[in-house]
Amino acid sequence: MKTMKVGIIGCGKISGIYMENCHRFEVLDLVAVADLDRSRAEEQAAAYSVPNVYTVDEILADPEIDLIINLTIPAVHADVCLRALEAGKHVYVEKPLAVTREEGQTVLETAKRKGLLVGCAPETFFGSGIQTALKVVEDGVIGKPVAATAFMMSRGHEHWHPDPEFYYAAGGGPMFDMGPYYLTALVQLLGPIKSIAGMTGKAMEQRTITSEKKRGQSIPVEIPTHVAGLLQFEQGAIGTLITSFDVFGGSVLPPIEVYGTHGTLQVPDPNTFGGPVRYRLMGDQEWTEVPLLPGYQENTRGIGVADMAYAVASGRAHRASGELAYHVLEAMWAFHDSSDEQTFYKMASTCQRPAALPADLPLYTLDQ
């Protein structure tokens, strides 16, 4: 298997785990990093033994780099992806794929024109937790899925994140920040989405930062911070999803549950790779915990990049695909559009349900 040389653009908080895990996959060779703040790039390169620190122009111009991991802020996701594609490089981007549907379509169209692949986080559905839940569904343990619920209940990020402003700007909010984890997991478990009905709101027009770096500064809230709605999946199941930054006293709602004709499945937090996974069948008095499939239980962000590298070499489909990410992007906007227009939103896109990970593959090898 040919090793793919990788460059990372964006050396912020999330970059460390990508750099760490790039070194674990033999198919990936992380050779360069770039950031608008060169000192930050130099710090990360030193911490993770990356040989080259470039400007963005330099990393895109390097003919040896095959693939760019785009870890910039959401507002420039599409721009950086397009620049990488035009430079002849495959690109994998942190979620969301883009801020708008139009930008997302342009990224996919450019990749197709250039004969290149686009991948996109989240890849947490590669983890043993979601993969075990998928096997329970596919094995028919809970019968035919008829409904699902998903809840992301949070107080927001200004109390811990050093630079939380973008969470409350266009392309932010709980749906665009955390919705990709929940929607991607639901598509993995139940397939693509057919239509959506949503309602949105926000608890306040301004937020005060309480994390240390910018303590006391005020943030304008430009996007809904509570998004709730219903999803109808193409196979018939109906889902309920709430994402919120307006839950200030905590919540005990489960991350995801799937309800079938024979029982209920509890799915772990889709922002993690592990478990637990439990089900309770009709007539049971207790929950049964399912042993996790062998595989990825720890934070393995970057696994989607490795899977895409194997796909480039073999010609098979990659799992964390641009098409999946675009379907999720359209769904996130669908909640907002449905609320604004007081009508149901019919999805224009669809996608392939990602293939399950083979259970017999060695760790850090994704050649199937």
C-alpha cells in the first residue's frame, strides 16, 4: 500500500489529536503543517514531530503532498477545501463541510471535476460504540426500526473555550457544532433522510465569556441556540432531534435511542468512539449490555483520513464521504429553513449509508 503524504492546515485545539493519530496509521505520512499564526504551527510541529512548517501557499504548492487535512474555522472550510482541490490534492475537512449548501455543492463539484476525493468529519461513527449499535440494528435484534430520539443538551461553550465567538456566529450554534455527530450517527444507523420539520430559538441576544482568556467580553448571538425537530428517514423511521446551548441546569436525556418493533437500543454519545451499547426487548425487565466489537474505542480522530487514503489506492468508496457530509449539511439547514418558513423541508440530497467496518481488520489498517 502506497503511503500518502499529508499536510495539515489549521493548528488549533483539535489539531493535536489528528497529528497524534496520523502517526498511528501506516498509510499516512504527516509531513507538514501550516497556520496563519506561524508560532502556533511551529509549536504543534515540535510537539508531534512534523518535519515541515509552511505557509498555506507553501503547503498547497508542495508537489509531494497528496492530501490536505483542513482544520480551519468553519467560515473558511469551503475556501481552503477549494484551494486544496485546485492544487490537485485530496482534502479531508473538519465538520461541517461548509457553512452554506451552495459552498458545499461547489466543493463536491470541484472534486468531481478534478477527479479527487473529499472527506469530512465526524468520523466517530467508525468507533466501536456506533459500529456495535449498527450490528445490533442490522442483525434485527430490536426488530424493524420505527423511531429514534437524539439529544445534545448543553449550556454552550463560552465557559470553557478560549475563543468561543465563532460558536455564536453564522455556521455556528448547537446544530452546526454538534449536529453533525448526531445526524451522521443516525444516517449510519437508519440511512438517509427524506424530510425534516424544525423549530428554532435562542435564550439571549448576548453571551458573556467566562473562560479565562477573554473573561467578561460579550458575544453577539447571531444564530439560533436551541434547535428542535423531526426527521423522516427514507426507510420510514421517524426521528426526534434537539440540539441546544440553552440548557443551563444539566439534562439526563440519553444521547441516542432507536426504537424497533421488538425492543429499544441505547446508542452511546456520538461524539465519542466507545460505549456502552445496551438494548431491552419487549418483556425484558433489565437492559442487556452488548460487548463492544473489537476496534476503535479511544479518540481516533483522523481515522476518516486513513480510510480515504485506502479508498484512493483501491478505488472503493470511503466512509466519511463528502456526499454524506453534504447530506448532513443540508439537513442542518433544513431545521432552520423549516422553522423560518413554517413548513416541511424535503431533502434534495441523499447519500450511501456508510459500509460497516469489517470486524477482523487489525487496528490502524483500513484496507477494506
